[in-house]
Amino acid sequence: MQGLLVAGTQSGIGKTTVTLAILKALRDSGYSVQSYKVGPDFIDPSHLEKVTNAPCYNLDSFMMGEEGVKREFAKCDADYAVIEGAMGMYDGISSCAKIADLTKVPVLLVIDASASAESVAAQALGFIRYACFTPFKLTIAGVIANRVGTEEHGERIRRALKAINIPLIGTVAADVEGIPSRHLGLYMGSETSLPAATLKSIYELLDLEFIQRVATQITVDKPQELRHTTDTRIGIAHDAAFCFYYRSNIEAIQKRAQVVYFSPIRDALPDVDGLYFGGGYPELYAAQLSTNKCMLKDVKTNADDGMPVYGECGGLMYLSRSLSTVEGRRFSLGNVLPLDVQMTRKMQALGHVEVQAVTDCAIARSGDILRGHEYHYSTASVDNDVRFAYRVTQGKGIDGRDGITESNVVASYLHSHVYSMPHEFDLFVDQAKAHARS
């Protein structure tokens, strides 16, 4: 397997567009490709998956640990592994530079050339030399200049880079439109995407032979076949309202149980032994979720009866009594947990999170440490006698606590990655199995 990482000098630099074009170029050339995303992002992977027609995995050393990153990267079962970076190359606790060091792949650096020319070379040289002052061992193989206005503009950049022995791998025209954004990032891949013709027009200006030549050869393990060994059925909410899941979380469940996808917007609750509600956009579909009374009633009945239920961010919102929009509309929801959610125009939390379980719950035992990420535009008002499963040691949560728990239900603003969970999802599946037999 050949590997490489697409990084940038900052956020909004065009990493996703360039990564999509490289993936498309490799696929059009007849190669199998596997995509990865640096950090905890859920949205960019949906676009990468659309081009590769294969799962996209996150690589985050804080959530997963360094060994977890290597374990995830070793899943690759393709000719090429292409990693999309996050933010600027050296930014964050799990930076692109760190991931490049852990995976031993070269970096293609994307630079915005819209307001500069020769200065692109100065930026590239600075990024290369800065690596000497970090603990990371990495190679920046070349530069891709984005938002280039004319052929003359691109040639000036090429000459400047050549003078310092840095290859210009290609350019992206200034008039290429990217994927539109909203409050949590880009629109999902299921909602919009860059046309194939656009991606082709981009990769035709990239030196694909050079990219293939510098991609590092990596030895990987043969991926394990996902086979459930019991008849236990775990229902996973999956539709436009619930679409944020780490791929490895689902795969961890699939090793022990049968996964049954369902839509809280339009379906009846399937016959399952446990429920998993991920994150997403319940605030955009609150009216439809509130209207599906049969689903809401059955979720509450099963939760009250002891079925294990796990909710992350959007799942927390769905299991609350109500969700109020910024426009002032209030929608009744699951009424499983004693809280009400209010959407806000201002971001309330963003960043990596670490929690310690202070009591046993559906996915953890008291004393367990879990790591993940939080990102939301809502606040939670809880009853005075609410029970919390987690103490937040890094991050915000709900007033320094998180993981509201009732019966065998636990829901939090934390999106936890399975590699940080001491028991992975074994506890959850075991409790679902026990519930089915009760």
C-alpha cells in the first residue's frame, strides 16, 4: 500500500477539494483507494467516502492514542491510502505533522496563492524548516498552489519554488468553487458534492505521476472480517438527523452483534436489543422527529424497561424532553432523560474531551477514562436530581460533568472514540444480550 497526507498552511485552504481530486484521479487510473481524515471530523469523511465508495477512518492521536492511529492505518486494504489533514499542518494536539510522523507518509502541502506568488515559496520553506524545531520526523514532498489566477501566476510560483528545490506538484484555479458550509462545517456528502467534471479539471493540473512516485510504501495487516457471533441486534439511528459516527465505533459493534440501521425521522422502531443515537442535525429535523410519535413512544418504553441506550450529542438532544430552536419553536422529543435543550447562535463547545466515569453505565465502568470530541451550538438545562455518569477532566460537557444516565441509558455531548473505551463496545453489547434474555 502507498500512502500520503494532504496538509495545508491553515483551515479553509482547500485541503478537502485537493484530496477529493487526488482520490478521484487514482480511482480513474484504476487503483483502489482508502481515505483517512486527521482529527475528529465527521463531515469531510462523508465526502471522501463518496469518491472512494469505501469507508473513511479518522486518525486522531488524542482520541485513539498513538497505537490506535497505527492500528487504524493498518486496516487499509487498498493500493493507496490518502489522508486529508485538518487545520494548519502543525496545529492542534493531534496535528497533521504528528499523524504524518506516526504513519510515516510524505506530506503534500496546500498553499493559498490568491494574494501572493513568489511568497508561496517563502511559506513552503518556513513550513519545511519549522519541522526541525518539532519532535516530528516528516517529509514535505511538494506544494500544491490553490486559487491560482493565470498561467503566468502559476509559472512565477513554480520558478520561486524551483529556486529552493521544492517541487510544485500542481495548481488549482481560483474560480473553482468548493463545497458550501453551514454552522457545523461543510454540508454532508449525502447532501452535496463537487461534480466529477470539476474534480477531473483539478487533477488534470496535478502531477499524478509525481504523487504516485513519492507516496510511501506501507506494510499493513489484512483487515479482520466483520462477523457478529451472536443474534444480538443493535439499532443504530442513521438518517439526515443522525449521521455523525466514527466508522470504527460501528465496526466494533459489528464484531459482536448485528447492526440494524433505522431512521427516527420516518421509521418505526425495529426489533432490537440496544439503541445507539449518534450526532448530526436533530435541530434541523426537530419537527419531523417530534411528529414521529410512535418512534418516540417506543424508544421511551424500551429505555424505561432497561434496554441499553447510548446517545452522543445529537443523541442526547433526541433523548431529552424538548428541543427549542433559536427562532423560539419548542419541540417535544424522547422524554427519556431529565433535560431540555436550547439551540443557540453562538458555538458553546469545541475541542477534545476526556472524561472519567464515576459510576457504571451502558458503555463504561466506574473509573474508566474515555476520550473524544465535543462540538455543539446548544445548551442543556437539567433537573436538580439528574445523575451524571462522567466527570469531565478536559473539555466542557455540562457544567463540568457529562453523561446523563437513567436506568440503562447514558447520553452526553461527548463523541467518544471506541479506541479510547477500555471495554470498547463489549459492555454495551453484553447488556443488550442480557436485556434480550430478560
